[in-house]
Amino acid sequence: MRITLVRARKLFRYSARSEHRLYSTRTSRPMDEFSVRKSSLSYTDAVRESLSNLKACFYFRKDEIEVLHSPTEFYDTLKNKIFNAERRIFLASLYIGTSQEELIACISKALDKNPNLKVYFLVDGLRGTREAPKSCSASLLSRLVKNHQDRVDIRLYRTPELTRLKEALIPRRFNEGIGLQHMKIYGVDDEVILSGANLSTDYFTNRQDRYYLFKSPQFADYYYDLHQLVSRMSYQVQYSESVQKFKMVWPKDNLSNEPHLDRGLFLKSCSDALRSFLNKPRGSLTNQNISKTGEFQTAVYPISQFTPMFRDNKDYSTEKPTILKILSCMRDSSISWTFTAGYFNMLPEIKNLLLLSPSKEGRVITASPYANGFFQSKGLSRHLPDAYLHLSQKFLQDVKNSGRESQISLNEWKKGIVNTPEGWSYHAKGIWVSENDPKDTRPAVTVVGSSNYTRRAYSVDLESNVVLVTKDSQLKNVMQAEIDRLMSNTKPVTIQTFNEEHERQVSLGVRVATKIIGKRL
């Protein structure tokens, strides 16, 4: 009998039901009929049912998802994929480091040996031009345009929130607080690495992040299409003989006019296009490639946050509501969860759901001040490690106030001291949740991608992540090993730690500033 796509999805999850309500307060959980029914499901089934409204869902066999372990493995894998690329290389990052001569040479060699290869780059237009007219991401990438012309397309996204007046008044680097292209998508042919890592030396050597490699033509097509869509909302880089070696132009085939010419028209065109993209059904199962039940044990749901593009309309972003849904499904004490963010400024709604969950064990991993990338930096940014330290202390106080001190721990990651020969920084971000099975505490669900799960991520930046739900025992082992590696460099921190260690005392000025600018951290 012929198996349809809808039928195939039913092999993996229950059919859709109406969406249940999220927690309305910190102290109560409304239990409507749907919520009661969900409480009887396994956690993964409840998650899949909650996410059944998402239009994109891709299924993977064993060994089609690979978890990379270290910055060097990420870099070596990326270079190898690029050098052997056959059709397309599509990379999206906040920026590319100005010293990445080797990576540029690798891309150039791949283009030289394969005349059919095309390269597409998307970086942030503020971060990517910060150092101009000195060397910057844009000037480095413009060399590829010069040497390979119409086979290379370099795009710079600039948030529509940066009006001409704001640009004139706000200094460089500070204007990046207005909004950034923050997605990290590293695609080559039919494979995609999703990560939180950018393309610079520290991310390739001594800056810990997460890296998931997905091997699927349909999944790669999805992220290629997303890459191309945002590129059509962005400036194009052309090579120039000027001092800064590049110029920015607005292609005629972009979705709309430049944002500063007519911001309203720009937002309408972009929001319509993004809404259409997010509402288009996409999936990797077809009648032809389903051979037997159980072959596809992992479902992957792409989720994205495009709030700046929906600012004047309804926000159709999928990341924030999806994260809240999967956390609201944690209704069993046998569930355990782990949350990590290098820049610890947890969205209040996420924090409340974690505190309310009855889980037997919850772990938060964050960067020690000595593993924060801003440790001992120049200018005002040198105060950022103290700001995140203050937020960690506030979280511990919230844990205490909720009576969850014996179930929820805060763990600081430290590997040497950053900016010293043996020191590493910490930039990993993610969520892992186990099945509600007392005999199996391994994670069955994870979120991986660019987001730091902050108020900033859900208000001013462009983000892309995936929710991975699996019944694959081998993949669960790999995900558990990933948590174990991160935890191996941590130590627990408590309220008592803050009271006893003088170096953890944060000045009044930093505390006040953190409260004022907390939405931008």
C-alpha cells in the first residue's frame, strides 16, 4: 500500500492536537484536557506532538548525524568538506576572522579545481565591517570576488533597525547592540554543520562550542534556501581598489529596496517572504525512500528567530515558541535536563519553565569569568564577565527561592585562563532533555544552533537552530558523551561560593548597568 508523507510522519509521532497552554504564572500549571493527556505520553512523544504544527521536519537514519567534539575537529572537517566540494558552498556566520588566510585559500583552491563550484557567504554587515578601512571580514572575502567573479556571492546583512540617524550617533562596535545576523550555517553540497561557532582562529583552536553535522540532501536544501533568502535582504560585496578593498551594493534582484530608503516597505517585503518560507511544508520522507518502520529514528525540526523582520507585523518566528513548548512538556520527575550558554542571560520565560519543572536533576553550565571571551578585554567590554557573573548569582537566588537547590545546579566551565597559552574560552549553547524513563537518563532531545536563549536573541538578532528528537540509542550515547565532556571541565557554584569568594563581588555600577542593558546581553 502506498505510504504518504503524512502517514510516514505518523509512524514517528502522534497526530496533531490543539496546542496546550504554557504556564501562566511561576506557581501554577493549568492542566487542560490536552495537558492531562500529554502527561501520559513519553516525553519524546509529547514533544513531537507539541511540534506537529511546524512545517519543516526532517528524518534521519543512523549515522546520518555526526557530533563533532572540538574546535580543531570542527575546523578540519570544514576544510575537508570545502576542499572536496562539488556544487556549492554556503556559509553563514557572524563574521570571519581577518587572519583566516588558510580558510580563504582552501575555498579558492576548491574553486580553482572545480569550475562548476559556486560559493555563497553571508556575514553581518556591522560586525563584518567593524575594522574598515583596515582589514575586516568584507575586505578579506572581497578577494574571492576579485579572483572568481560571478562564482562567488558575498552578502552583508544590516539590521533595518540601524537607521541613518542611529548610525551617525552610535559608535562602531556599540551599534552592534542594535541587531546582528547571528546564524551559523556551514553547508557544503548535501551536508550542513550547525553550530554556535564563528569563523576565526579561537573558534578553530581553543574556544569550546557545539557542532552537529547533518547528512541529508533535503535538509541541506532547506538551509541553502534559508541562506539565499536572507542574502536577498542583504548588501552584496564587490571588490574595490579603494583603501578598504571592498564596496557594498544593493542588487536589483533583492526582495525590496534598501531598508533606509523605505523601512516600512522593506519590512513588509521581507516579512512576507520569511512567513512564506516558514509556512512552506518541507520534509525528507517521500514515498520512494521509506522502506520500513523504524528506519528513521531521529526527527529534526529547524527553528528560526527573525523578530527584527517582523517588528511591525505579527512575529512568525518559530524558535522561541518551540523552546517554550519542549520545556513545558517536562512534567515527570524522572526527566533530567541540561542547559548551557556561554553568555548566561537566560530568557525569563525559559528560566521559569526550568524552575517549575518537576525534574529530578537539572544542570546549568556557563562560562567561568576566566573562560569568558571578554575577560580582560579593552574598553567597556571588560566589565561583561562581571555582568554575567551577577546574572549567575541572581539565577542561584531564583533557584533557592523556588526551593529547587537540591535538584538544580549551576556549573562553571573553566579550562585554564582565556588569552593565556593554555587557556580556553567557552561559547557552547544548547539544551538536552532525557526521556521520562528512570532507567534511561541519556538525552533524547537536544537544541543546537546559534541562539544563546537570551532576551537579545528573541528581539534583535537573526538566529537559526534545530530541535533534535531521537530514539536512536547510539545517538543518545553520543549526546550523553557530549554533556560529559562539557561537565568534565566544570565545578559547581553555589550561593555560598559567591558569599565566600571576594573576587565574585560585583560592583554596584556593573549591577546597575546590567539591569539597564540586560536586554542586549
